[in-house]
Amino acid sequence: MAQESPYIVTYDHYLEEPGSLELEYFSTFGAPRAGNDFHAFWTEFEYGATASWTTEIYIDGQTTFNDSTLFTGFRWENRFRLLQQEHFVNPVLYIEYEQISGADKILKEVEGHDVEADYATPNALARQEHNHEIETKLLLSKAFQGWNIAENTLAAKNLTGGNPWEFGYALGASRPLALKASAHRCTFCRENFIAGVEMYGGLGDRHSFGLHDTSHYLAPVVAWNLPSDWTLRLSPGFGLNNNSHGFLLRWGVSREFSGFGAAFGSMIGRFFGGRKP
Amino acid sequence: MTRVARRTALAAFVLALTVSLAAQKGMSVSEKDSSVYAPLAKAPAKATARRNPLESDPDAVAAGANLFAQHCAECHGEMAQGGRKGPSLLADPVRQASPGAIFWILTNGVVRRGMPVWSKLPEPQRWQLVAYIKSLSPRSGPASKPQK
């Protein structure tokens, strides 16, 4: 069932198929100009609850070279399709709760005045900062002649302390290398590869909205959807100003398990005394 | 705040997952329930009138069969006979529907009934799926079987 988008940061309007569970692992390697290189990683459990609701749990961690390896927190994400049918632009509402430490470095989104210098703090110090954050996004996306065009607007608030709302954005465009499917099942067919580009960054906060003291990235992306329901993604990202990391290398692997909901729901039903269907 | 927030989030997640799993278990589509085919009739006239641009493509049915196995068989059954979540595509309403109407359903889904939108498949692939679905016959089965 795999036909996954290549984006690492940007979301399009497609949700997980109902009853399907997707397990994903992603890595981000960063080489800050000041401070130690880091390898941040996260695991996602993405479940299609209904055709208009996808729910997802993230577990984050990171290794900072010459420092330590840490579990940095979890996120619970929900996406709700707002319109029943396809339209010129398709909106999806994204709501996420995060409980992460200041040492989190996965860069799943860039918001507010996030800058490279934030990542130079030693883990022992950064982990003492605890953040409870609500993050909302309006995801807009469109399919057009084989292309996907997506735009995400982000507003996030750290519930710890009196932090202001912070803002960010992500833009993406992608297209399969071939639009028609082959008559034969194949692994290396062009239609299995989707390539594109994404751009993302911060837009300041409620008190100082704008581009000053913000970081921005441009990242080519490619996904390889294998017939066996595995998807591989690769994305080298380039910082666009002096506040950004110079280079981020991201990759991910995911596997979709269809029919998970029905099988697990049936198991729960039998556990509570129901009959085997 | 920390502990309360963590417990509240965990409880909300477990509740949401339980409700959605219960909903999944309850899903079953009977071929006798003709209302499952009602969305076909809701396709706009302009969409219904569209012809399959790949109807003369000799590979369209075979390619559609592979796409069906990857994306559709989970719900509609391997032979399109219907499954727990999706209705039979061998039934008269589907066989009598125009290619344009089936394409419209593929593109827009039937979100309220649990069928996702499939516009993430490029338009030519959706037409290949239409070619395969229109080739299905209740007696002889599909004209082209998906490759394992």
C-alpha cells in the first residue's frame, strides 16, 4: 500500500488509510559550526483511525558526539481532514502535544527564533529544560498533473512559563518520476521514486513576527516506495542563512501494516468475550 | 503540571485508540447493503461523462491489477469480491457505472464511509485502476490477475 510522500518536514493532505499502522524511523545528522555534531532520531507509530483522522506517536532521542545519548521526549500528533472531497486546495488541521526536553534536536519543524546556536548547549544542561508544547498547523495541499504542492503554517506555544506563540512554515513540491504504473510488479520502476524539494523555517513569535533571527532550510527530497510496503527517504538539507545549520542529512525508513486496526480490534473484542468473526 | 499533563495526554491517547479500534472492528460491508454504492450516483455529470484515456492501452488492465493488489485489495478483497471494509466491485452498480464515475470516486474517496481519497496516485494510475475495475466480471473474475 505504500505510496508515501518524500517530505521529511512538510505534510501533504493525505492521511493514513483507515486501520493501517505505519512504523517509521528517521535520522537527522547535523554538523553545527560551533559545538559538536549530533545525530537525532525518532520513531513514529502512525495509525489511520478513520478516513479523516490520523493519530501518531513520536519517540525522540539524540546522540551528541563527544557528549552523550539521550531520550528527549515524546509527541502525540493528530491530523483531521476538514473537507470530505477533493477541492482546489485541501485543508487538514494538525494538532500536536509535545513533552520534550531542551536537548531535543530532531528538527521536525523549525519555529519562532530557533537558531543554530541553540544546539550548542551541552546535553547535561539542555536536558534540564522541560517543554510542554501545543503545536497547531494548517496543512494546505493540492494534487496537480502528477505534482503535489503543499504549504504548512505553524503556530506553537510552550505551555511552560509565559512563552509567546511562535510561528513557522514549510513548503513542498514533489512528483513521481513516472505517472503511469508498469504492467509488471517491479522494484526499480520509475513510478516507485518520488522526488521533490521542501523549504522550511521560523517566522518569529507574537512579539517579534518576521524573518529576523530565524533559520531557514532548503532540502531536496526523494522517496523510494517498494512494492513490499517499505519506503526509504533521503534528504540533504542546506541552511539558507547564518542562523541555520550549514548542512543536515536526513534519512528514514518506514513500513506500512494494513489491516492492523481490524485484527487488533477483533483481538480486543474476543478478549472482552466477543465471538471470533 | 508535568505529571498531570503526561497522564492526561496518555489517557486521551488510549481512549482515542480504543474508540477507533472499536470502530474498525465494527466495520463490515454487506453486498446486500445497496446504499454503499449510492456515492457512484453522486458523481457530477461532467465527471461521469469522462472517457478513460487509457482504454486502448494494452497494458492498462495489467498495470491496474497490480495497483489494485497494492492499494485496494485490503478492503475490497483480492478478487474484488468485497471485504470487511469495502464493498464488492463485481456488483451491478459498479459494472454499470461509467469509467468517469469510478474515476471520480477514486479521486474523491467516500470519506464518511471510510474510503480514503486516492488522488495521491497520479491521474494515469487512477485510470489504470478504472480499466482494471471495468474488466472485472463476476463469472470469470478479473481479466488480468495481479502478480504476486
